[in-house]
Amino acid sequence: MSVELSYTNPFQPEPARIVRQYDLIENHRFLQVRHLDMKKAMSFTYNPGQFMMVSMPGVGEAPFSISSTPSRPGIIEFGIRRVGKVTTVLHQKKDNDTIYVRGPYGDGFALDDMYGKDILIVAGGLGVIPLRSILYYVLDNRDKFGRLFFLYGARTPGEILFRSEFFQLKDREDVECYFTVDKDPTGQWKENVGVVTTLFSKLPKIDPMNVNAVVCGPPVMYRFVIEKFLGLKIPKTQIQMSLERRMHCGVGKCGHCVLDYLYTCLDGPIFTYWDTLHFRELI
């Protein structure tokens, strides 16, 4: 009698084709990829806030937040900063080249808790890459959410990621966008100048019990943005943060991404502020 065994290797990457790639700003590259298996490509799903492992044989692999939205199937998008061997090779890839992906991993945004509520998105620098996913998910499912506010800050105008597409959102009536830079060496920036928290003064009156706020950015930013959220009386359970650690395996086996007693790759990278209150090392 023969016995059929079913086994899926969680570490097995799958080939994907680069559909489109271009530079966002210096050392920051945008990649659109699709699984080579078209059936897999069209059935592949994930939640905003999850991440994937991207690898190149003989080079290595690294975790990257998914920047696209599951409401637009068939394509997976990443924003990749060049910082090491894997990212350097990825920056050299061209359209139709093959890379390898596995995932998705982690726990994304708590969408069930966000439906019907106003959404306040605050991004700083590279933090806009994972938040772009939830931004477009809300825009694609506009009838499921209340008002949408998008606050984004960078150090200079030249460091604004996705600048063209984000500025086009300002023409929409179903989202309020506010942009800022810490400084403007060009003197040509027509938006706000100052840290991202200065944008809170531009927000209309909100009902804190009916708002779900999300934030991602450089470590120094979290404390001040969360203070603003709390100043608006938004409950701690309705504040979601995207936290990144040295995620290595993606499945909770290596221990690289342990955050106190939780694994970022399994329990995160999205946490509520309430979840993190007793972490010894938050950011």
C-alpha cells in the first residue's frame, strides 16, 4: 500500500518576473513583480501590512514590506533601499528578470477593526512604503471606511517617495492629503515645512472613538506622533504601528526579530500601541 505525503516547505522561494522597475529617488528602487505561475499570481493574496522574503540565488535574501494592495491582484510591489548585497543586486535587475519570493508573512493591519471608521495615516520617510498598501486599500474600498487623512513627511523635497502619484491624490475629494519636509534647500517647495507632527494642526475636528490611526517611520518619530494621537484622545487599541526588526526566516524559527516576548515576523510587524506598552524595547 502506498502512502501519499503532503509537505510544503516554508523556506521554498518561488520564481517571479519583474514586470516594471524604476528609481523612486537615489538608492531607492520600485519593483513590480508577478509570480511566473499565472494561476499563483492571480490567486496570491495578503493583507496590507504584511511582508515577503525576496531572494537571489547565490546572493541571499532579505525581508521587504509589501507596498501594493491586495485589492489589485496579480502584481506585488516593493520599495527597496540599497543598503547591502541583496539590495544592490536587486537594484541592478531589469524588466523581465527573475527574482525569488516567499510569503506573505506576519500579521497585517486589523482591517475588521478599521471598517466603518475614519482612517488617519501618518508616514515618515521610508515608512510610507508599507503604509502605501493600506492607503490604496482604503481608497479601493472607499465605501467601507469613513474619512481618510494621509499625512506624509520627509527630510527634503528630493526625498519624497512616490511624489507624483501622491500629489495626484490631492485632486481627489475622498481623501485629505498633507505633505511636509523638515527643510527646503530648493526654496521651491509649496507645501508645509516642519516635522510631520506639525501637520496635525491642519486636521479637521475628529471623533476619537471613530478613528483608527496608523503610523510608520524612523524610530525617533514614533514617540511624538503617538503623543499627538493620544492628545486627540484616540484609544490605544485604535493606534496601529508598523515595526520592523531584523527578520530573517519569516516563520519564527531563527529568533532574529524577537521583540521582548513576541516575534515580529509572526505577531507583527503591525502592533497596536496597547500591545507595546510594556515592551522593554519598543523602537
